[in-house]
Amino acid sequence: MAFADARLQQAYKDAARQVKFSFLRHPQRSMSDVLLGLSERAKNVPEADYYGQGELIEGFEQDLASRFGKEAALFLPSGTMAQPLALRIHCDERHNNRVALHPSSHLLLHEESGYRKLWQLQKLQYGPADRPARLSDCKAWPAQQRPAAMVYELPLRELGGELPSWQSLQEQAQWAKRHQIALHIDGARIWQCAAAYQHSLADIADLADSLYVSFYKDIGGIAGAALLGNADFIQKARVWARRAGGNLYALYPYVLAAQQGMHDNLDAISEAVSYTVVLAPALAEIDGIELIPAEPKCAMFHIRIELPPSQLMTQVIAYARQHDVLMLPMPRQHSANHCVFEISVGRNALAQPIEFWQLHMRNLLQSSGLA
């Protein structure tokens, strides 16, 4: 359930803008500073893109394709457009509208059933909600009910950034290929997976027929996404993007922001993964903290705290004002007596030693009523 106290939400935003130290994500800049920075970057670009064409957007797509070892890429306004678009193509090629989705999939939880109502796709259950899917979950499908495509999110955001083992992922990819099932990777946060798996982005993408990546989460862009795959797939995606309203007159502000975000933040993601592996057990030593997953593998995890949300968030705000340190975001889930927070580790956390955050988290929870 979303946090609904508008007064506390505004107080939190006001406090977050003022703090000197934040535990969360990358350093934030004002809207005017972002636009000024993009203006400087734009001075090196000869002209804006025009309906998906031009040196800026085509060069960026080629760079992405090279990074992920795919033939081609397509820049799109959002992942909510990109992913069902990719699945529609795989389904058309196989004359089968079934797509396998994990219960935690963004397509199921956060897109108002767009996969079904707009894209005419049929859901097939893929694994239980509390763990990554396994090969046994694939083999459980009756042969006559197998999907045209299966979606694998790496890492699984709703499970706190949990990942399947590399071996499990390979087994499922190989099984899908043998049965002519397209594997699509929901790679909204895939930038973290290279360090977690100790395999390159191209190694990971090689397992999949198509891949989506986001530019505003770990990368820190304004908005935007990309689909990657072979040349024929991307050509079909361009047609579907036109049909769906994604082939905008110009996308250069989003492309420039994605490029700037990759320049600023991409190199830090690997370090953030290594940092998190040490940070998480240090936080787990603090009374009142439950980590999800128990052993984070990526630069994100969830924290569950048994305190009423209004009580805890009031103290988070007061602590930020008093100590100039912001330790928790607004809760992503809560009940009357507990909160779950999503922690995304980026350059902000990396700027301080782990002991700094451990101390402030312990002090915050003690001041909130947890011993």
C-alpha cells in the first residue's frame, strides 16, 4: 500500500532537498542545473533527431548495441511501451499470444493491465512470487500451453534485487531456445548485474532474444528506455513504436540526459555492487532491521522495519533536519505496524565509509523507538 500522508510526504521532500548527506541513489541536481548541463552537452551535437533519425540518436543506439553485443537498439520514451511491444513481436512471430510473467513483473503490478488490454497478450504464470523462477517452473508448463515468450527481470525489483544463479539463468535460456520460446530480459536495472554475476553486459544479453534497459533509474537520466535485439527485431520494433505513439518528433533531451547519466554514474555501479555486499551485513547487525533478500547481490535491497509508518517517517524527517543526514526513502509498502523501504545504493552512499551509514541508521532507529 502506498504511503498516503500528503503532509509527511511534502515535509520529507523539503527535508531531502536540504540535507548534506543522503544514503540514497546518486547526487540530485535541480531541474535548472540539469537543463543547463544538457545545454552544454548539446553544443557538441550538430542537430536534433527527427522521428528517430539523426547522428545523436543513431549514434547512441549503436553504442548501446555494441555494449550489449546485440545487432541493433531502439530508443523509446518508456519501458511501459518497450516491453509489451517486444512481446507483441515475439508472439506474432510464433502465432501464439501467451507470455510467461513472474508474479512480481512490472507488467502485472504497475501497468494497469496494459499487456492485456492494449497489446492483446495472455498471461502465463511463471514461478512463485517469493523467489526467482527456475527451470522446474518452465518444465511445469504443458507442451500445448507453452508461451511464445518469457520475461525474466534482472534483478527482481519486488524481491529486493534478488537474482537467480548464473547457472539457473543459463539453464532457462537454453531450455527456452530448445523449445522456440523467446527470452526477453526486463533489464531496468541490468547495469548492476555485470558486477553481480562477474559477466559482461554482453554475456548476459547473449542469453536473451531481446532486452530492455532503462535510463532514469540507476543511470539517472530524465526518462527513456531502449530495446535491443537483432536487426530484424529492431526494425519490427520501429514499426510498432510508430503505431504506439513512441516515434516522437524529437527525443534529444532524453537522449542527451541518458548520455550524461551514463557518463556520470555508469562507472560507479560496479563499485556500488561491491560496496552493498559489505554494507548489507553491517546494517543487518542493527536491531530492528530485516534485509530482503537476506544477502543482497546487487546495489539494491529492501529493509523491513517494525514501526508504524507515520511514527517512523516523522522521525526520519526530524533526523534529517537535526543531523543533515537522510537515511530512508518514503516506504514503498507499509501496514499499520511496519514499513518496507527500497534502498538503491549509488554515488551518495559511496561517498562515505560503511561505518558512517551504520552509525546513523542505528541512531535513527533508536530515536524512533527501536532499541
